[in-house]
Amino acid sequence: MYQKSMHRKIVQTDYTYTSNFILEITNVTFQLRLKDDNERLKTRLDGMQNKFGSMAHTKTDLSQQLLLTEEEKLKVRVNVTIYLTT
């Protein structure tokens, strides 16, 4: 009788140890998955920020080029007008 009780206690202890070990492994796996997901999302966010930052810079450059082009057209018109009136 004492041996059966002792055996049950050992089996129960082994089961508890195994269950706790599995829970720890599951927790570590979940934390690693979350860390990987966070790194992936941060990489995507950085990429999008760079993309939109460069788009804004490109838009500014384009606006400046258009402005310069319009100024050059006006200068040509003024020069043509002056040439034609003289």
C-alpha cells in the first residue's frame, strides 16, 4: 500500500514537472513568435516611412522644377516680347 501511494506521488510529480516544462516551452515559443512579429512589423513600418518620406521629397523637387520651368517660360516670353517690340 505504501509503495502504491509512493508510486502515485512520483507519477504525479513527474506529470506536474512535465506539464510545467511544456507550459514554459509554450510560453518561450509564444514570446519568440511575438518578438519575430514585432521585428517584421518594425521593418515594414521603417520601409513605409522611408517610401513616403522619399515621395514627399520627390514631390517637393517636382514642384520646384515646375516652378523653375514656368519662370523660364516667362523669361522667354518677356524676351520674345521685347525683341518683337524693338
